[in-house]
Amino acid sequence: MKFTSFRVRKISEFMLKNKLKHLSLLPVALLMLASCDDDTATLGVDMMPTTDLITTDFQTYKVKTSSYEAGSSVLARTTKSYLGRFTDPETGTTVKSDFMAQFHCDEEFNLPDIIENDECTSIDLRLIINDFVGDSLASFKISAYELDQQLDPNADYYTDINPADYYDTEAKPLAVKWFTLCDKTITDSARWATGHINNIRVNLPNELGTKIIRDYRENPAHFANTAAWLNSGNPCSKGVYFKLESGEGAMAYIDIVQLNIQFRYFDEGYQKDTIGMASFAATDAVVEATRFENSNLDKLLNDKKSTYLKTPAGIFTMGIIPVDLINTKDTINSAKLTLTRYNDQVESDFKLAIPSSVLLVRMDDYLNGFFENYHVNDSKESYLATFNSNNNTYVFSNIARLITRMAKEREEGTATENWNKVLFIPVEATKDSNGNIVKLNHDFSMSSARLVGGEDDELDLEVIYSNFK
């Protein structure tokens, strides 16, 4: 249903004095009285005597939206890495991704006193797959390169990072691996057995593991902590670049990356030779830097009949709030803005998910480091909405405080070029044990949504005013 602007009838003092006995006849008035907003623009609504409340106005304004290219330089602050190449069957856009990872060294790291010949029996890089999108039987080829430049754990890295700045492009790779996300080297029963962990195993030359073991004997200080390990000069100590060489049809979400070294040693407790393993894992204490490359976005960006949300590092939607048309002299009791998603038009077994959470944030706040500065939605200049599958919508129920603030900046002469522009950005929210949002990051999952909007179909901003005697 579409609403047009209209004036709501007056609420007579007679009805108010008689405790609104006939309130059922005034649904809009009821909505006004029941709504709640803690903006200073509405301060005092609940404390005013009902006889002072004269009229309520309901107005609908048009919000113009357009697709906004996120660009390849999106802050890549994520605990997952991504590997693969996948083309969205709905839009025809393609995402390619590979990544670099460092490894953490526990402060309590140690090796057994007696390792047979101080030699490694096997060493591998293990990529643990948490989830994936696409065809599990699609074939891929990757090369593993040792980094020769250290990634700074205190720096921010973006999705357009150039791995060539961190490894010798002329060097031979440590290893080359062909794989499918569904491990075809094991039986179906083993693949689906309880406890099986889907992973990509990249075997390395044993002499690399032997070098690490012998350095531990000679220089135990190299293993005192992560900082010492990163500067030790050991194989893979600065990290590894997992370069996607070829393949198409799937994108793997890598949850854990490990460097595993196996050896034979004498177990004092069991008084026998046994097999042991030492592991260095990629954790939050070190850097995992994923590079994304999007292609074929132009068709979506130039679509005038709708707008898009596309992750990872793809497309946002931009909106222009018509503040100049809104009467900010009256009290804005509520202002609701709804994004409506179109259903997919292509049937496919590999269709992408729908972004689960969308952040509404002022464009200037985003450009000036909203994510870099660890901001979260404050219900003043940034708001969060979750996807409602029943209505196919994201609803921002009350952005009144944002409108009031925009109008104030306009009046005071402090408004910027983007003063009334907002971005709708897919995000991943982290909550504490009480359900409070403590962190917002860009959504790096494979997701897509086509929204009502664009030049041909503007959004409705529904505003309810309150006037007082």
C-alpha cells in the first residue's frame, strides 16, 4: 500500500477530557500517543496534560535512493578469511578472493625434550572450512607463498590490499594444491561422519619443519611469544599468502588457519615412542588480510529501477533525506523509513543469502571512519535494522533524531555537502551476553538484495508530528 500526504483530523478537547473513550475511532492518534522517542525534540510529550495536545499530522515524504559502489577499499576487519571465485546466478556479478595469514605463537609454547633426530616427519598448512557458497565439487588451484614483509597487527587493512607488497613475486611457491571443497579423497561415509572437519590440507617440504624444530633447540627465545616468532626468521614466521591461481564456482569461508608440524618423540609418561604435533594458528592476535575483487557491477550500479545491497565489498544503497520539506518546527513524534526487497527472479541451487542486518549511517560519518573508530549504532545518527522475511523488508522505525540533527546543522550553517545523505550498509553485529551490540563490522559473507528504489520508485518516509497549545 502506498500512502499520500494528508492532514489528520483534530482531536477535540471534549474527547481528551473524557479520557479518550472513543479512541478506537482515531487509530492515528493512538499511534501518536503510544509511540516513544527519547530525542530532545520530543522531550515533554508524555509530561504534557492531555488538554494541551491539539493536533496530530501524518505526512509522507519521498526519499530518493541509488546504488553506491562500496569500492574495493573496504575495511577488512574480520575473523574469517575467504578463498575462491563465484558468480552470482541472479545478477551475473563475480567475486574473487584470496588471503594472507600470520600465525600466533603461544607464550607457553614448548617441544618435547627428545624428538627423534630433531626432525619433522610432516608439515602442512590446514585451512578449516566453516561454510561455503556454490558447488562443492568445483576444482581450484592455489599456491602458498611465504611472506617476506611483516603485516602490522596494529594497522587497518582493506579489501584492496596488494599481496605483491608482502612476498617475492619471483620466488617459487612453498607448495601448490589442487582441491575441491568436498574432499574427494575420502569416502562418502567418512565425509559425513560425526566429527569430520572439512578442510584444505597443503603439504609443505619436511625440511621446513625440521628447521623450525632445530631453531627451537638453539634459540628458544624465538618462541617466547607471537612478537618473537614473527621476527624469528623461521619458515612461515612472517605469514603465508594463499594465492588463488584458477578455479570458478564456489567461495569458501575459512574459519581457522593452522601451521602444523609433526614429529616422533619419546613420551616419558608412556615410556614409548609416539607421534606429536606442534601448531601455530591464525588468531585475533595476528593479521588475516583478505583481498576481494568484484567484477560486472556496472549493470547493477546503472539500474535506475532499483538499488542493491551486495557483499562482500560490493554495493551499498545511498539515500537522500528530504529534510528541507519536513516541518522540523513542530515536534516529530516518529519518522519511519522502510527498505523493501524484491524477490529473486532466477531459480538456482546456488542463490546467495540475503543480508541479515543493515546499518543506516550518515555518509560523512562513514567516510570519516565509522568502522575504523569502532562505532556502533547510536539511534541518533546511525540505526540498525534486521531483515524481516515475512514482509521482505528492513524497517527503520524512528529516525526522527537524525532528521532533527540534520535540520539543525542546516540552520546553523554547519552542514556539509553530504549533510542529508545516508548509506545503507550490510553489517555483521557482535553482541555481549546481555544482547547489547558491542561491535559492528562490514558483512563479508556472500549476500545480495535488490531493493525498491532508484529514480523510478522513491521510498516513503512516514512522519508523524505533534502540535501543542
